[in-house]
Amino acid sequence: MLITRKKFLQIFSGSIAGFALSNLWLPKLLQAANVKNGKGRLPIVWFQGQNCSGCPVSFVNTEYPSADEVLIEVITLEYLPTIMGGTGDVAVDILERMITDEKGKFILAIDGSIPVDSDGNYCNVGEINGKSITALKWIQALSSAAGAVVAIGTCATWGGIPAAPPNPTKAKAVRDIVKDKPVINIPGCPPHPDWIVGTLVHVLKYGIPTLDDLNRPVIFFGPDKIVHDNCELRQYFDAGIFAKDFGQKGCLYELGCKGPVTHCDAPVRGWNSGVNWCNRSGGPCLGCTEPTFPGGTGSGFYEKLPAVQVPGLSEINANANTIGIALGGAVGAAIAGHAIARAVSAKKLKQKSKQNSDVENSDKVMEQSNTQKEGK
Amino acid sequence: MAETIVIDPLTRIEGHLKIEIKVENGKVVDALSSGEMFRGIEIILRDRSPEDAPMIVQRICGVCPQVHGTGSVYALDDAFKVTPPKNARIIRNLMLGANFLQSHILHFYLLSALDFVDITAILQYKGMDSKLIKVKEWVKADIDAGKKDAGAPFLPRYEGDYYIKDTDLNIHGISSYLKAIEIRRKCQEMLAIFGGKMPHCQTLVGGGVACVPTLDKIIAFRSRLSEIKTFIEKTYIPDVIAVAKLYPDYFTIGKGVGNFMSYGGFPENETQSQWLLPQGLLIDGKTEKFNPDKIAEFVKYSRYSSGTGLNPYKGETVPDYNKEGAYSWLKSPRYDNKVIEVGPLARILIAYLNKSNKDINSLVDSALNTLGVAPDALISTLGRHAARALEAKILADRMENWLDDLDPNGPVHTKYTVPKKSKGKGLTEGPRGSLGHWITIDNYRISNYQAVVPTTWNGSPKDDNGVPGPFEQALIGTPVADIKNPIEPARVIRSFDPCLACAVHVIDVEENKIYKFKL
């Protein structure tokens, strides 16, 4: 595509404004998008960095509302390479129009990480004046023009797979690139469609959802959403029954389950229209919603979490709170019964109030168990 | 005078692809295809536990993660020296089959249909279908309000005399598109019944699978499969035939190289010596037995300064961003020095000539009969779409039998210990063609990992003899009516179902960084 130098500069030299994470931007955005009383649609530009397309595929898996309902009633999807009609210059024209003509009137959604090594040339999207444009440049220009930014998936929220050691391309998360705008983080590899659609509907109808300190909506990733605490295999953990090989009955802790240190509501929501979820399937939780995913070389997916006490094997230490309430002395399955279950519930309730700080502890445990990611 | 057109980004594919074509007298005379993204997943795998590989490599591609997971667990079985139980072989087949169905249906409707179906025909809809009425009102309201983005993300598009004219057919196409969204979701559900979740399943492990095929799962799988099968038979295949009848030119456009390969897909026995989709080659019109030693990778036009013409076992990857004459991050894999196309068309042609499966031959014969074309017409843009649809039916039929063969009380996993030192390879077929994973284990960790993937074969640049790759050969000769709206080359390339995220592997644009792979 050929454009004038003036326009080129206009697109790619958006100024960095002051940044405040607040609901203040929302009324402006909604007003610009003609949304009144929650009626209308959110204009979305969905840009893709270093991705695998798993995020848009998961988004299209949405059941209620269906994908077409979302496109018709919740959002106006201006740009998403995986499904859009336009290609080549037709697609680039849309990005150009959003940057120059639609300032502050759209939400920028991004899946995939952003490589900054080699001037960003590890990921190029489209050409202008015969020159390839890097994903980094596009995201700087688009985020500067956007009313708000949503990072979708673990690559966009924390760096994910491309940023895993040794981070060959210096892949960055959106929050490392976009500093002048609030970034809502919807992690997951991929995120559940309900997390994506639910967050967008919340913005449209009720404003920005409550976010945790990592800017994740607490309705999906809150401190009460620790996988281990809501796991249907929890009874096995409490009874000290552990699967020693794949396909065996029991808690998946010994097979490497990262549920004790992972925040998401998959255990109660279920995946793919609720037919299954990770631990129910027998494949242990990989911790895919956490900044530590996929971990460094020291913490294999199937290696036991360190620093977690197992029921019956020793006294509960402080860290045991982070994996829920371990049962002292209950080694065998036969001991587990209603009385014990009730005792657990009571104990659990009592300790629930401590949970917030426990969650932080659990993150620390996970962090210690991993090699620090490069380039973060 | 020749004019150069760049289509970048080529959307409705997987990953970031740039196509550069030279057009003279309304026809493509030269073509270059370039991958535009790199993540370095093989580098990330190094020093991790070998057991992690199936979960990491699925993230190469979110459209067809299952095939990478499957190639990876085959490589682990080989390296760990374990034979998974029968249940595990079948569950792996069922999950991969579900991913094929999802991918094929997604490809025809969500990725390709908008090149043919005129979405604006919805404004003429007069029927009673509530979904279609909703779509019509949506587009109409936005047009009436003078919105620039009316019909987004389906509009804007290439404009011209390109789309189906018959209103009823277009509306049927839109209705099929909407149905396809739902059906492909059910394919994902079907996979998740054994896999835990999709994209990126949880249960593929070396030595077998982590899930137990309980009766409730078998029933839930079978019920969805039956609905999906009906969609393939009553909607998908007839829709492909309808497009073929309206665009017969595309039986001659995009023919490509005409040499084909299949590693063999969906093992029917524990030793992996028989497959539902057989192993073999079709070169210069003759079938051949597959010999992995004949694979070599050339790099004259690739951005690598390392040795050329090497077998992947001895492959080196020394990147050189500024190498003169190089234009792609893809290497040029060749079989016996020949350019090879892989994918559903390759598998169907090889199976058809192999004649080992009567059902496949009679299905292909009946499709050819309906289309009124000879078997060699399949080597074309439309042939690729047709082969994909027929393969979906062959798979769905066979998956019903595999469900019968599951033993709810049988084992699903053979226990292994990770060896201190070993290596293994996993060859399989994916929705887009032949896929190989190679792993080397040293001191209980991955010391080397390499994947040679379908789009590297199909999207490869010229080899050392200057012979263009399959995409490029298929593009040459393609008519282009309007260089501002070059829909024809986009149709040709999309028929291959490119996956660029898969195709670009170990590269690094800094000259001082060198990655070597010896397998």
C-alpha cells in the first residue's frame, strides 16, 4: 500500500499520554461508540502478535451466547485476521483507518506476545510503502489510538510460550509495551470463551469488572478461584489418595498438578460447553493462566510442586494453606468419611479469610520453583 | 509489462503469510511466499523434561494442536521404548480425528467460503429462519445508519465480479457458515470429552493417554459424531460440489506440482505399520514406497548459511538474515530431489491409487461422477477442497468403528521411565499434511527437538536447482483479473490451508547467534 509520508508519521508516531487505570475512560469510549444504557456494540480491533490462533479459535467456541450472537449484539469486530473477509491491503486499510479516524473510539484486543529483539522483525504484519511493519509498531500505534486495551491469552498477558526461557525473540507481554492505557488481562492458554465474552459484556453493560492486582477480572480469576480449592478431585487429596500413573484414580498432585497455585474457574465452569476440564480429564493442571506458565527448566509439567505438604506425610506447614486444607493423619482412603469432610469444611471456612495473603504466598512458591523468565 | 502485487497479510489462514506475485498479461508469471513470524518453540523446548514436549508443541498451532501433540507422543513412545495399549492408540486416533473434522470444516467455511459466497445477499433474505433474520437486520441497520464498518468483520473485502450471483445459493452459504460455527464447536467438544479441553488438550502423554474411556464419554462422543457426520454428508460435501459447479475453472487453476506424499495417518495397529490413510508417494504419476532417507532440505533461497541438501537427521540451521538472493525463513524440503505437495489431496490420491480401502475408492468415484471430472482434475484448487471434504467423511465413518473398539475397563497407559539418553521420531499426518517430530534426550532433558511440518513442504521457496515450491508452482499461471483486487491467487493459496505458525521454525535474525541441530 502506498501512502504519504505525513500520513505514515501520523500512524506510527502516536504520542504517549498520561496513564491512569480507572473507569474514567469508559464513559468516553461508550459515548464515542454510541452505546447507551448498555445498548450498542463495542468496536474491537483484534490484533495478533506471536500467536498460535488458539485464542480466536477458543473465542469462536463460545456456546451461550453463540459466536454470531456476539458479533451481532456485543461487539463490532473491525479486524481479526483469522476470520475477516478482507485480506492484504483491504485489511491494512482498516488498521490505518482506526488509527487515524477512530481515535479513542475502539478497544484494542491483542492475542500473542510481541517480540522486541531485532527491532521487532520476528513478527511482521502487512506492508506500507513496500516496507514490512512490525507487530511492535502496529501495537504502539493502535494502542495509542485505542480507548482501552485487552490482552487475551497467556502470551499477550504475561509473555507465555514465546517468552519461556531462553526467550529467543525477547517476546514481551502487552503490559510491557502499552504503558499509557489500562490493560485488562484475560489469561489462559487459551482463555475460556466465557472469560473473553464475559469480560466484554461486563464492560458493555456494567463497566470494567473488578480486577485483581494482575488486572485479571476477579469473577473468573479471583482469590476464591484457586483450582485446587474447587477441584472435584479434592476429596482424594484430603483422603491422601494420589494417582501414581496416568489413568489412575486419585488426586493428580503427584503427577505435577499446578492447581494449588493456579487461579481460574475452569473446575466449576468446565471447558468446551462444560463437557470436561483439565483435571477431570486426567491430565494435570498446567497452571496456564499464571505468569509462571510454561515455567522454566526447573519445573516440569509433570514434576511435583515443591514446598507443598501432603496429608499424612508430615505436619501441615504454612505453605499447606496455599494448597487448601491438608488433613493431618489421614493417609488411607478408608478414613475419609463424612465426619472428616465436615471437619475439613469447618476448617476451610475458618481459613478462608486468610486466603488473600495465602494466594500471594502461593504465587511466591511458584515463582521460586521456576527459573526467572528472561527479558521480563 | 509485469506488475508486482503484494498480498500481506494473507488473512483467513493460520499465522502470518506474505505472498508476492508478478503479473503479466493478466496471469501470474512468478510468485514468492514468505513466512512472517517466528517464536523459536524448538529452542524453548531445550533443557526441559521430554515429558513436557506434547503440551508445549501443541501451542505451535491453535487450529490443529492435536497433530503436534500426536507427533510428539509418537516421538516419546519411540524414545522411551514403550508401546501404548490399544485403548490409547484408539483414543489418540479419535482425538486427532475430531481435530481433523474441526479443522477441515473451519477451513472450508470460516477460512475459504468468503472468497465465493456473497455475504451482502443476506439483505435479500425473505425467509423465516430466526438466525438469518437477525443477520439481515444487523447488516441492514448498520448500512442504514451509514456505518463505515457495516458487516464487519466480513466486509470490506476484495470487490469485483467474483462472488456467487444466485441469491438463494448465497443465503444457503451464509446459513451453512453459521451452522459450521456450531458444528466445529461440537468437534472441539468431542475432542475435549477425552482431551479435557480444546484448543490444547491435556491428556496426550508418552506411553498412552491420561484419560479413561468410560461409557458416558463414549456415548457423549458418539452422539456428537453422529450429528457432525450428518453435517459432513448433507451440507459440507454438497456445498463443496455446489462451489465446484459454479467455479469449474478452478479445476485447472492452481494445479501445482503434481507430486504427493503421505507418512501414513491414523494407525490401525499397535506397531504403526497400517494406517487408515496409507503411507506412500505419488511421483510423476507413479506410486512409490516411502523411504525417510530420501528427504533432504535445501537452503539456497532460504535465510540460512548452513549446509544444503541435508537429511533432517543431519540438519543444520545457521541463520543468515542478509543472505543474498534468499527470501524465506522456510527451508525447501524435497523428497528424492522432487518438489512434493502434502495434505488431504495427497492422502486421498495415494489411498485411491493404493486401492487398499474399498470405501475410499467408491467414495472418490462417486464424487468424481457427481462432479463430472476425471481423477486428475483433483490436482487443482477445487480438488484440494473436495479431497478435504471426502477425507472428513472417511474419518467420521471410521471413528464410529473405533468407538466400538474401546474397552472401558482396559488400560490407557504403559508406564515408562525417562531414559538418561535416547532419541525418537514421530511421523504422522495432520489436517494440512505430513508432520514429523524428532527428539534427542540427553541427561534426562531435551537436548534437541525438531519438527518438519506440512506448510514447510507446501510453502517452501525455490530449491537449489531453482525449482519453485508447491505454493509458488500453483500460483504461476493463475489469472488475475484486477491487480487491485487479486482474489484469484488468494483462493489458490487458501486451498492448501496454509499454517505459517507451524512452518517457520528455528531462525534468528542476529548474525552472531547460531543454532545447530544434529539429529
